[in-house]
Amino acid sequence: MNNAVRRMFVGAAIFSTTCIIAVIGYMIAGWQLLDAIYMVVITVFGVGYGEAKPLSHPGLKLFTMGVIIAGCSSAIYVVGGFVTMLAEGEINRVLGSRRMSKGITELKDHAILCGFGRIGQVLAEELSAAHVPFVVIDNETSRVEKAQEAGYLALLGSASEESTLETAGISRARVLATVLPSDTANVFVALTARELNATIQIIARAEAASTEKKLMRSGANRVILPAVIGATQIAHIIARPTAEDLLMEVVDAKGLKTELSQIGLDLTEVEVAAGSPVAGQSIGEIEAGGAGFVIVAVKRRDGSLERATDPALKVNVGDAIVLLGHNETVPQLIRKARASLGQVYRGVRV
């Protein structure tokens, strides 16, 4: 608890105690409760109305003087603490902004990280561990504050705005990484960044594979598809001689699922039921029907396992699809793979 808040609490405690003692004192002097409260209010707040009863006794006059001094002093103490708290907060905010601006101005050959979501936070941790200087840009106040609390240089604003990128020092930056969850937003950021700095390296995140070409045309040097990367790594595991056992270990492995969840991915096995719209479709057709997931393998009804390297590979009733996708996309595909709603999958009604 800082000094300003402590002053407010101490002052409020003294003020409340003073009022209670004053009411009790007037009641001891023979006043009614309402008269006593009325007398305390007009005395402490200096309203100046007439007394409820004449203060004929010298002791009662001295008591009232004490109430005035204690009540007004404690009230002023509370107000002073409140004003100090506001002033300190505003001063700290201004000084913090100036320190942040000065720190960004001094950067050179740094990285600009657009987006501080799940992937952005993991990326920031890795860059910080590698001692790579960088600036975070995000349009949500809570995320910017979180980045600043972690000790990162962070700016509040839209990364697609020229002014924001210029404040982040794009003319002096070496690389820009845009990892926003929206492919459209990443395209706009790449376009703007390329216009402001023709030599900067731009790395962009994409959810849909079809966006890769658009990002490259917008000025991105490299496009990263997290779902595809994760699926490729898992496919290497599946390709081993003990593919089925390893696959089951991967699906049930808490460590890997935890790492994937940090970047918003989930590894799931989905059985294709009779009457499902995906039954009889190829891997390419299923993936084309939605974005944000990649089919890693197909487990046949006889227990055999096939890698989903061929887009023409068919999925039949009774087969199980092993897919890697975003957390919000996987439930949609699970519902699609079911013959009807209301079925239970691994204890969960979908």
C-alpha cells in the first residue's frame, strides 16, 4: 500500500472515530440521537447552522471545539491523500510514457512485434531471452499494460497506422513480425510497413494457407502458418515404425498439448460417424471447407494409420481424423464429423 492510500485510510479512520465519539459525547450531555448527529454534521462540515441546543456549559463548548479541530483535520487529511494519489498516478504515467518514448527512440536494428496475444507473448519471451531488442504494438490497453509490466517497450495503437509504426522506429528497425489473429490485419500491416521501410524484413503469421500469397504480395518476406508447422512436426513422429503408439502418446501427452495451447492450437482425434457430411470426402476437400486446422493423419477402422500427405486421401465412415487446429475451430469440425447433434464424444456432449 503506497503512502497516499495509507493516508486516506488513516484519515478516514480518524474522521469516523471522531464522528462516533462526538455523537456519543452529545448524547451523554443529554441530547437526543438525531440532535447529536445533526450537531456533529454541521460542526464537522462547517455548515454554520444554529445549534440544536444551546451550548451553555463550558465543557460542552470545549468538546465542540475539539470535534471541529479533529473532524476538519482528518477530512483535510483524507482529501490530501486522494489528491496526492491522483497527482502521483498522473506524474508516473507521464514519466512512464516519456521513458518508454525515450527507450524506443534509442533503439536501432531492433524488432517490432505487432500483436501481444498468445503467439505474441510467447515470441516476446523468446526475444527477451535471446536479448533481442524489440517493441510491442497492440491496440488493447490491457495487453499493452501487461507487456509493460513484463518490462517490454510497448505502444498502444494500430500496427496498420503509419504514425504508430513510425513511433515504434520502423525506419531504424531490422525486422517486423506481425502475429495478429486476423489475416486481413496482417496484410494491412505488411503493406504499411513495406511502404515505410523498403529494406525491413517482414515476417507474417497466417491462419489460412490461401493468405500466404497475399501476404507475400503485400511485402512479407516470410509467412508462417502455425497450424501447418505443428502438423508437420507431428507427421514426422507418426512416420516412425511405431507410428500408432506414438500418435496415441502425442494425442494424450499433456506436455505437448500444453505447449500447443499456448499458441492457441489443439491436437484432437475425431471419429467420422455414419451420415456425417465429411464421410467420403478427401483430405483436401475437408481442409478446404474451413480454415484454422490441418489434418495430420487418418486412422482407419482396422486400426491402420495413414499420414495425410495426399490431399486426395478419402475419409470413410468409422475412420478417425487426427487434426491440429485452433481451439475455436476444432469444436466446429467435431460437430461436422458427427452424424447428428447430441452424440457424446469422450464424455463430452458436442
